[in-house]
Amino acid sequence: MQREYHKWFSPNLNRDMELLIFGHAGARVLVFPTRRGRFHEYEDLGLVHALADRIENGWLQLFCVDSVDRESVYNRYASPQDRIRRHNQYEQYILNEVLPLSRLKNPQPFMISHGCSLGAYHALNIALRHPQWFGKVAAFSGRYNLSEPVAEFRGLFDNYYDEEIYFHSPNHFVPNLNDGAILDHLRRMDIVMTIGAEDPFLHSNLNLSEALWNKNVSHELYLWDGRAHQADDWQKMVQLYL
């Protein structure tokens, strides 16, 4: 399997960023790590191995990016305003640095946004906000409203809320989407979500699914037994849904 390591100074984030590329051809897959995860996590969790045949056969090429969650939504030392600002800078890094690199490496136009847990949030949020760049999103075990506490998981903005947080909260902005061009892009996108029946974020997924159906955006939502929020669950999911 072809494996490439890349590192460069990001002007959008003002720091070095790293990523791994697996494969040589096929649909490009933008892979976000889980909460505070690193660019090598997808490989560490056995998910690259679970997709090995598809990667080696040239059906998929993975672009596994690093996160800045410790500097953005999980940075308790920064103000909520600075957390969402850093998150916005990360989105610009993905759009203006990672996606162009992926196109240089592989002219295949079809791009998949993918992640597990908080990576699912990143994957779905960017695809819903910028659907013109993506043909599919595969989001496993995600949480789509970071501002509200759920079970043992705290809200990530300390009860602060503004327009920037709203537009990065799929549970909030999707029900109010009225932009015809964006909706047209979403309606041709293949959207796949999974969630465990006992996952604390089940209702976030159900609410987002309802909002998408209300906008005539077809999609698939698969409910798994139990919590289904671990690497062995995701290894099975990628083989079914990616």
C-alpha cells in the first residue's frame, strides 16, 4: 500500500500541520480524527487496515488530516469566541490547503468527507457548509451540536453562543437552510450517518435526520446495537458504508 507523509507550515493556522495519504488512486477521502486525535489515528485504530483491499485496488485514496481541537473547541484556556475563531481557521486550512493538495495528487473529482466521533462532526459540518466540494459524507457516531451538554459530555462553549457557533452547528442551521444552490448540492450528495442506539448523541442524529428530510435531502441513518462508539465498531462500519 502506498503511504505518504506530508508536513508544511500552514498560513491559515500559523503552525506546522501534518497528514498521511494512503493509496494511489480512486475516490479521494478526507479523513478527520476523533476528539483531539492526530493524523495517524485512523491507521492506529485499524481503520486503514479495514479498507486495505479498496485502497490497494485503487478504489479509495485517504487523506488523513491532523486536528487542532486542543486549540479550538477543546481549549478551556481560550475564550469561546477564540475557540470558534480557531475552528474557522482550521476549516480554511482544510478548504484552501488540504483539498488543493488532494486535487494535485489525484485528479479524481469525487471527494468523500469522513470521520468518527468528533471527526464525524468535522466531516459532516464541512460537507453541509461547503457541499460543492463533496460527493459523499460518511459520519459515524457524531455529535452535531457542540454547544449543549449531553450526558457526561459538556457543552464546548461555556454557555456562550453567537452567529459563528450557530453556523457551525448542523442541528441548528440545517432546519433554517433556504439557499437553493446549497440545497441542490446537498440533494445530490450521498449522506450516510451511523449511531449506536445507546449512544448519548442518538437524538442529535435523529434531529439532524428529521431536518434533512424536511429539506428534501435524502440520506441514510443506520442505528447500531449498543453504544457502537469504538474502533472495532468503526472498522465494521467503514467496510459497509465507505
